[in-house]
Amino acid sequence: MACTNSSGEVTEMARKILTIMSHPVSLDDVAGQTGLALYRIRAAARELVEAGLAERREEAYVITENGQAALAKTASQG
């Protein structure tokens, strides 16, 4: 499950997840808000953290400055 495409831009699914992570949120809440299975959200969150687009804060996840820039970039292209 890639959160970025071959050009390094965030995918639609990653965009939705990062938008929800605009404030600290649990992965259970992300799954509930997206309607995606929790195992898919866990995998995506792991990729987003590894890419520096999100970070874990205790039991919650939140978007980073790099993640915000990636969202802004996709918004300006769409």
C-alpha cells in the first residue's frame, strides 16, 4: 500500500489520512473516519511516519510540517 506515487506525491488515500491527522488522532479514529480497515490504516501510518509525513505522539498520530507541505502541493495541482 503505497502512500506516495512514483513522482513522490501523496496518494488520495494518504491525503485523506493526513488531513484527519491535522490534530493528534488515534488510528482507530482514522479508520472510523475513512471507513478503511484498521490494518490498512496501520500500514499507511507506518509508511507516512517512515516518509516523515506524520509522527507518532504517544498513542496518537499527527501530520508533520513535511506532511502539510505535501498536502499543499497536491492541493495546488488539483
